[in-house]
Amino acid sequence: MTIRMLGATEPLAWKPANGATEIHLPGGLQDESRRPCPYAWTFEIRSA
């Protein structure tokens, strides 16, 4: 499975967590001012 934040270039690390999916943002995206949009974030999840 591949997870990306729309507008960002790199795939995100993730892991299963108690029946959910935990997505880890890399250091460059930890600062909200460096994220693709200041209001909302969308993740693309691909199973293949």
C-alpha cells in the first residue's frame, strides 16, 4: 500500500494500529506552514 499527501512529492510511512491506519508525516511536513495547503489535507491511499 502507498499513501501520499496530495500536493506533496514523497510517499508517507504508515503502519496498522488497532484496526486503523497510522500515517507518519516526515519532518518536512511537521511544520504546518510547509504543508501543501493551510486548511485541509487529503491523503491518497493506493493498495497496489
